[in-house]
Amino acid sequence: MPQIMEVAADAGYDGIELRFVEGEDSLWKLAAFSGTQMAANRRALADHGLMIACVDTSCRFHSPDAREREARRARNPRFWRHNPARRGS
């Protein structure tokens, strides 16, 4: 995260997009997004004059195969639970 923030701030950006940080697209798995590191990164973003503009995902739920769609839903319960549009609600 420090390098991302430094490069973005030096380039004059107002914010950053989070996707594949440290090669990982499941950001909740990274220490940078939990506990004290999360708080430190929030402060560092503010210190650099940056905000998080977007958090991307690689979740895919559009397969024509119902078994594949269900398997993907099972692997991504956080996304499914927090996105009513994906559930058809």
C-alpha cells in the first residue's frame, strides 16, 4: 500500500482504485485491510491527500451453467450477501 499511495500522490491523483493489491483480489485476506494496519493505511491515505475511489472485484456470477453459478456464489458469500441486485431482489 505505501508504494501505491506514493505513486498516486506523486502523479497528482485524488484517489486510488483497489484491485489485486499485492497480487490478491480478495482484499479481506490481506493484513493491510484489517486491524491496526487498516487504521494506519487510512491515516496514510489522508496524509497523501488520497481517498479510495473504487474497490473492484473479480466475482463472476453470469455463467449459463447453473452449477457453476452456484459454486461461485458459495465461494463469494460476502459479495452475494451484500449485493441484493445480484440476487434478483
